[in-house]
Amino acid sequence: MTAQAAETGDLVAVIGLEVHVQLETATKIFCGCSTDVGDDEPNTHTCPVCLGLPGALPVLNEGAVEAAVKVGKAIDAEIPEETTFHRKNYYYPDLPKNFQITQYDAPICQNGALEFSVDGRRRSVDIRRAHLEEDPGSIKHVREGTEGLESRTVSIERADYTLIDYNRAGTPLMEVVTEPDFRDPAEVRKFLEKLEEVLEYLGVFDPGRDGSLRIDANLSMVPAEEVDEDGEIPEDVLEAANRTEVKNISSHKGAEKALAFEKSRQKKLVESGRAVEQETRHFNETHGNTVSMRSKEEEKDYRYFREADLPPLQVADWKERIAIPELPDARRERFAAEYGLSDEAASKLTSTKQVADFFEDVAEEFDPDLAATWVADNLLGELNYRDMAITDIDDRFDEVMRLVELVAEDEITAKNARETVLRTMLDEGNAPDTVVEDADLGKTSGDEVAAAVTAAIDENPGAVEDYHDGDDNAINFLVGQVMQKTGGSADPGDVNQLLREELEG
């Protein structure tokens, strides 16, 4: 279902996406070369197959096919009886064969959809197809350093020469092609966030890999009167509207910025009576604008023909055989129902599969409300402040669990646990018991707290008088005095109750 048209004066933006997802497999899609290239030397993860040398034959990676089927199930797509591969012919220096093995008229997934939320409303975007293909290599444009300066990577127009690295050539990609259902760049960003969330839950995608998700976006402007009440636009209107394609956008935020600029640029052209050229453009992240690269290719320019070295693949039964995990929306609903969480807390706790898994581990041992507070608020809050992800501490989950245990068993105060122990753990790498011992944060005994309460009352008669006069803020002052006397090791709630009992006694 398309969205209601987001009008810009008398024009409406029409946006479709081609999202290239790097699938997480140990080896490349048609050979045995490792995909774990990291910072390895260029051109060290190559073989005759991914270099396209004469006589080398591709062998399809079963793991890539399984990953594609999982994606198909997650977007409720049709998976056909048979899928085939084609050669897409075009020349780029990082494409060693001068063609790309991809899928054409028989993709492995088609006619799916993905739901997401934007501005508090639910949206569903149709996915025309999702198909497998190989990634090209990578190009680095280099400018020679002057005396005393090192060479550096620059834009192509400023480069002295270009280097090519084929380590990435042959990495398995899945290209997700949407219908032109988007009407606003903000919708695109939310869709991409949801797509990445689903892919991460499926275990087929690592967002931390460089270049793991790249976006090509098509945008055109059509007259608002051509859009019906349901947001539908006739096919002939879409065909008549010249569109531009913005290539190789590398982030959700970048996609929103690039399309916002392109939407404004095309609107100005149309309103001034000038034509929108059908072309391919590049998004300059530094300047936040798009620049022309070349005239846009059409399908016929690629001269597709069947890949003779790969037989048709029978995949219909794979959909039943391959299981997928509980997806984010379903898990979010279950968390709200099973643990009594708010929508906000459930959303935080299902933001990634690893966060959701860890929360459930903590909730099995401790009260779910306590688990939710510590994972959703305290832990994620401190990680976000440090620009860290949950994956940065996945080898320390047992330490976080121990910290929650110290709070649950009333051995330290929640305040000290959050503000001192957790922060020291993250900043210095210490274990929670070590921090508690070094900072002497163990809770004071009941007698010590009682003595501190008595002393605070005796030393602050003015506050006591204010309390009896009905100034309830005075109790907060007295609580602070007790906390100071106990070095913050008393529970503020217990102190508040003890003070009220003593003052009313």
C-alpha cells in the first residue's frame, strides 16, 4: 500500500529504492575466498574465479541462498519453484569479468512487503524483488603527496591515479528493490532502519562491516493532481516523469539528506520551466548535495543473458525447510504482553537481537522491571553516551548480570550501581565487585543508617521545623544529609521512610 501523498506545492515526490545488502557468509558467493578481509592487504583474498580469469567456473554458495530465503520469508515474499542467474554486462575497472553475475527475470524473492513506523503511523512498502548477485571490487582514487606530505584518498577529479582492490569482488549481495511507494525522504530513512533491524535479527547481515549496506535511490516529481486519495499514481504518469538515480549512498541519514536535496532540486527545475534530466547522480556527503555522474542507463544497455555456467536452482521447498527467528515486531509485542513493559521500553529492548537476548537472560534471573530498567535505561543509556554498541561489551554480559545481582540483593544502592559502578566498569574495564570494594560502596548496616538519621535530625532543627510546617521539600534536604553521612551507601527510599517515621514519632 502506498502512502498518502506528501505534497510539495503542486508536486509530489515519488521515490523507489535499490538496497544492496552484504550477506554474512564465510566465503564469497561463487568461490571459496574468505569474505573476512578486514584491513588485510589489497588483492590477497582472490582466486581465478573472483578475478574472472579464463576457464574459471563459478560454484554457488549455499549459505548465500539460505540467507536470501530467510530474507524472503521475513518480507513475506514469493519464492518461486526455480530461480536462475544472468550476466549483466557493463564495464567498470573494479568488475574484472566485465559482467556481473546477478538475477534478472527469475529472482529468488518477489512481491514482498515491509512494515515500519514513521511519525507514529504504520506504513507498508511493497518490495518488487530481492535477488542475489556478486559485489564488484573497490576503487581508491589517490592524489600524490607533495614534499613532506603523504599521498591521500581524494575524489576522482582530483586524483593522480586510481588503485583497485579485488578483495571484495565476489562478496555475496542481496539487492532489495522496492516499488516507488515512498513520498518523502523521512519515510526512506525509517524504512532503511527497519530493514536493517530485520536483517540483523535474521543473522544474515553485519551492520558494522564497511559498505555492508548501500543504497541507490530513484526520485521523480509528478503533479499532485495525478495522485488519487489512496496515494496511487497511474503507471503512465510514472513512466512520463523523468527520474534521477542517486548512487552509492552509505547510510540511512545520508539517504534522507540526498533525497531531500534532490527533491528540492527537481522541484525548482520544474517550477522554473526547465526539464529534469534522466541521469545518474552522486551524493556528496561533505557538501550535502548531488552532482551529475552520467546519463542513466536503461535495462537494454546491460544486455542481460543467461549465465551458462550456473544451472537453474530449485528453491521452492527451501522456504519450508529454513526457519527464521522471532522478528522485531513480534518480539516487541511479546515483551509488552509477557513482561508488562511500556511500548517505549519494549522498543528499546528489541532495538537489536543481542539487546533483546540479553534482556531475556537478565529477566530469567531477576524481576522483569528491574531487568528492563538496567538494560533499557541504565546500560543502553551509558553505552549511547559513550558512542558504544551492545556488541562492544558482549564478552562482559556476566559482569553486568553480577551488577544487577548486587542491586537485587540489596548489597549496593541502585544510585551507586548506576552512577559509580557501571560507569567505572565501562570506562576502566573493572569488574563490579572490584569497583564496589575499591570505592567502599557496600551498604551500611541498619544501625549505621539509624544513627545517621538521628544525627541529621539533631543537627538540622530548621529543616525539621520546616517539615512540621508542611514543607515536604525539607525531607529531601534531610535525606541528602543522611546520604552524605553514609557516603551514599544507604538506600534513599529507606532513608526517606526512616526520617518520616522518626519525625512523626
